[in-house]
Amino acid sequence: MTLLTVSTVKGAPGGTTLAFLLAQALAAPSYGTGPCLFLECDPAGGDLAPALGLLAIPGLASLALAARHGLTADVLISHTQSPAGSPGLQVVPGVAGPEQGGAVRWLLDELARILADPSIRAIADLGRLQHDDANDSLRSAAAANLIVTGDDVASLLHTRSAVDTARRAGLALDVVVSGQRSHGLVQVARATEATVIGTVRRDPMALAILLRSDRRLAGFPRTTASRRRTEGLKGDVTAILHSLETRGALVPGPVPAAPPVGTRGRAALAALRTSRARASREAQEAVLVG
């Protein structure tokens, strides 16, 4: 696999959340060797670094300075940071705000060239989709472009407009519905005239537990309720990845070896099979609405 991009429409939160959780999942060995890159390319500025306890530098701003002498994959990797608790994930924090965003617009074409390499796994958070978007080069290089939307009328209208605009530019957008749903996925697919590949719940507490971004949660016990909340959010992401695999946008790596036979091994294997079966059903259901 190679690059996936995530954008949002006006009034639809959850894009950065989805992008980061996708990057965490793709950093697993089952999707290949080497790191998975997460790039905050939102021209309005990134906000994930403080939540992860990362510094602003190195990041996209420092990368832009270094890339003036030529951008290579090694240069890109040298401007990443490794968040705690996410092995295999390398993050490029975004710029501080729109002023810096405008100054690094030229860098996006160079990033698209590097990230077009199929041996590189990367997720790019592109922020809100704009009509004069400078991130079109990244979308053109991507294996799939996801757009996160709510299912209220205003969000669906914005999504339909974005899908039409992208289609005229020769790009396809796959829809992910965020938050509580008042319409079925089939209705969303018809309203947007796009493929709906999944949903992602809005659960700030579950996200904070996964990121450990709230210091008040530093000693938060991993209770059954908290595990259920985080597993629900992870399950949404797994279903989206299976949808992309089904459509050929993702090619998973070798299947991990089965757990050793034994009481614990049998329990772990049963849990793994149940999780994969559930994710497969959700993926097939999501693809059908496309």
C-alpha cells in the first residue's frame, strides 16, 4: 500500500481522529515492515502534536526548510517524531497556523512525489476540503481519499459538492460518516453519490484514553467499560481498513502467526477470529452501500 488522505467537509469533526487511528492501525506488522508515517498537512494548522506530547519541531515547518536543498525519503523521516505508545508510527507535526500553512504550500508537491512510492505507508491529514485546495497533488498520489462528514442535511450537501468537484478533477472521494447517524448509510450514499466505506463514532473519552492526551487520565484504570469504548473506536477503524482492502486500495502484509496452542492460545485465537469475522461483515456491508 502507499498513501491515504483524510479530509473533512465544513462542520464535520473527526478527520484528525480518524487519520491518526488509521495510521496507528497501519503501523502494525500485518501491513508491512518499516514505519507508517502520519503527516499533518492541514493548511489551517495542526493540533495533534500537543495531544500526543510532541514538539512543534521537527515537523512540517522544519521539513520545508530542509527540503529547499532537495527532498528525499530519508530527509522526510529525519523530520518525524515517535509518539509514546505507538510503536512503528512516525509523526510529522503540522504548522502552527494559516500563515505558516501558506509558506509551505510548495512543499506538498514534493511530498506527493516521495509518498507515491508504494513501499512507503503514510496517512495525510489534509483538514477541511477547500475548492482551491493546495493538497490536490497529495490526493492524486493517494491510493484512496477519504472524506469525513456528518449525516445532517448541511453536511451531506457540502459532501455532495466536494465529491462533484473532485470528480471533475479526476479524483474519487470515499465517504466516512462521523458521529451519531440519523440516516442509513444507503441514504448517505445516494445523497452524496459516493461510496460510503464506513463510520467512525465520536467518543472523546475513548480517544483521550487511546492517546493518553489528558493528564487527568494518566492513572485512569483500564476497566471493562473503558476497554469496550476504545475497542468500539478501534473496531470502526478496522472495518474501514477492511473496506479499503476489499476494494483493492490496501494490500495487507503477511498474516501474523497463530497464537500457540494452549488454554490462553485457544482463547486468543478465538478472540482474533471473532474480531476478524465482525470486521469482515462490517466491511462487506459498507462496500454494498457504495
